[in-house]
Amino acid sequence: MLNNFASTQAGGKDTVTTTTILDGTIANADVASDAAIDSSKMTFANVGIGTTSTSSNLEIESSSGDQIFEMDNNASNSSNFQIQNGAGNARTDFALDGSAIITLKNQMVGIGDTSPSYALDVNDTGRFTSDLIVGGNLTVGDGGAEDQKFVFDGNAQDYYVGLDDTNDNLVVGLGSAVGTTPAISINGDRDVTISDGAIDFDVASHDTSNGLKLGGTLVTATAAELNILDGVTATAAELNLTDGLTATTAELNKMDGVTATATEINYTDVTTLGTVENSKAVTATSGGVVNFVDKIAQRPRFTDYSETVAAMGTKTAAFDIDLEDGNVQTLTMSGGGTFNIGLVNAVGSHSNSVTILGTNLGSCTATFLAGANGGGGNAVYWAGGGDTSNNLMTSSGTDVVTLTTFDGGTNWYGMVAGKAFANS
């Protein structure tokens, strides 16, 4: 190297003074501040600063303290640039005017962050003037108690999608501040709210094939048809009465033109089908039964009517004739015993009658009583006298017996309408 290194011992302008040359190595060289060195005539291998054992073209080492490579232009409006390798902090900083801008540590890069936790950790606002492509997940926020958002910066109007930390709702809204002018909100229960105010929710395409679905079922009603409900004063509970309604469109359309009031329509709102209620329409069960539960049917006119016949079976001991079983009953008695027969469940304060088609009623000595058979009620009054079945009725044959009360069952009047019926 030194063969092409021109030097003088005198020093001065345009000179290099070498003080020590050992084995072809310049150990100490002073270069005048205005000296010009022709680099084309200099040949270097590896250069070491602070080390004589180099493995790189330029290698700087020190045994203690910070290492700093500095570029400083003392001209006005210029910056000071440093590469800092601090002692004991296991990182390298690229600093501008004394402040670390980029930090390399643990195979990670920090921008504005001297202790990065990710491959690239940016602690400031970044800007991409072209596309940003993310091949994995994109996480917004760090779990802290602050609003996080995406802002779409439009020419005439801004929009945002963000987390409103005051209520932990995901919000889509107008502007750039989360929580102001929201349009759609989703809470932690996944409930979706369209914000109050002059906001439209428009299903752009809605017909019999596409559009609004509820529970996976397409709503086939048009907007005009749904708007018929506008002004309806029914409560949600009242409208829910149509849930499960099996009427067809044609059947429902029979309501078109109905002039009944809500009160009048509510007459059909019965508690139990087939049971008569006050101020309600009379209905029948699926079996065609109408139970008046002792209510009044005033001024009826019956044509081609019949009565239910209840079979009491064969009796050998005390029992009750229950008018709720029917007003016509059949009865057979046997065994020759002596006992009471009660007459129960007459409608209070009203006239009640029961007709008995009896077989062998006179075979026993039975006393008919008002009320339960063991209740001590009044004995039945019989036409023509007599008080027990053996005196009044046939012991072996068929009789028709009618029993009537005019005071709701306190006193009963009996009559053997026909005795010992037989075919000729």
C-alpha cells in the first residue's frame, strides 16, 4: 500500500506526515486539513477501527462505552444523523438530531419505539399512498379503554367503522368521531340497532323471489301491504295473536271492509273454546260441545233437538243422581236393600228437572232426598202419596219417573209418569 502513498517528513500544506510505519502498516498518520489524497493510488483490504482483526471491509469495535457513527453538516437548516450502538441496551438506533427514529432490536424493527414487540412496531401515524395488502389477520386496538376506528376520508363526506368504548358497541356512522351520528350499532349480545332519527333502512330489491327474510323465510308482502299496519294501535302482545295463524290470504281478505270496532272484534277473544263467558261470543269445542256453565240462554227457539241420556248402571246401595250428568238418565236397582238416593247439583234458585227410565226400581226400599244421599235433605214429595220406591214403582219392570224442583233443589216433587211399561 505504501508504495503508492507519497509522503514528506516536512509536513505542511498538501502533505501527509507519517510518524510510524511498521511492517507496511501506518500506525499513526496526520493528514493536513487541506491535504488532497489521490484515492486512485490507494489500495485497502479490510479496515479496522479499534481492532486489528477484521472480517469486514469496515469494522469498528470498542471495549466499553457507546459507539456512535455520526454525520453532521454544520450548514444552516441541516440535520445531524447518527447510528448509535449503545453499551448494554442490545439495540441499534438510527437517530436524527439526537432522537431515535428507527430501532433494531431482537430481530425486530421499531419506528418511534425503542423496544419493539413485533417484526415491525410503529408508534406513530403511518401513511400508505398505495395499496396495503394483509395476508393474515388485521387487529385494530390493543385492548385498552379507547375508541378504535377505521375512517373513510371522502371528498365530500367521511364515514367510520369503529368500537365505541363507552358501551362496547361496534358502530358504523357518519363523520370521523366514533359515537357521533351513528347509523348501525352491534352490541355484545349481537343485537343490531338502526339508530333513531331520520334514517332509512332500504332493502333495494324486494319481491316474491328476493328481499327481506325473517328467520330464513322470505317476506312476500309488499311495502304497500305492510303499510296497512300504519296507524294500528294494537300492542305487540295483541299482534302476536296472529303468530301461528293458519288462515289463508283469501280468508284474511274477508276482513277487508269489516266495520267492527276493536271492542267488538275482541268479543271473539275467549279463554276456553266451548265455554260460555260474559261479553264474549259463544263458541264450541272441536267436538261441538257448548258449555253454558249455568248461564242463561234467553228466549231460545229449538227445532229438532235431543237430550243426552246418561247411564247410571245398576245400584244396590246409597247413591246420588247428579243433574250435571244429564237431565235424562237410566237406572237399574237390585239386591232388595234399604238406602237413600240423593238429588244433587241443581242450579240454585232455578227450576230443574230430571227424568229417570228405571228398571226394577221397586225391588229396593229407597228414599229420594234433596241434596246428597247422606246430607239429611228434604224427602221428595210424591203425587198420590207414598214415600219409598217399593211403594211407588214396579219391582220387576220398567218405569218412567220425573223429578222437578222449583227452588234450586231445596224441595223436589216426584211423579211416576208411567209404570210397568211392556210391549204388547
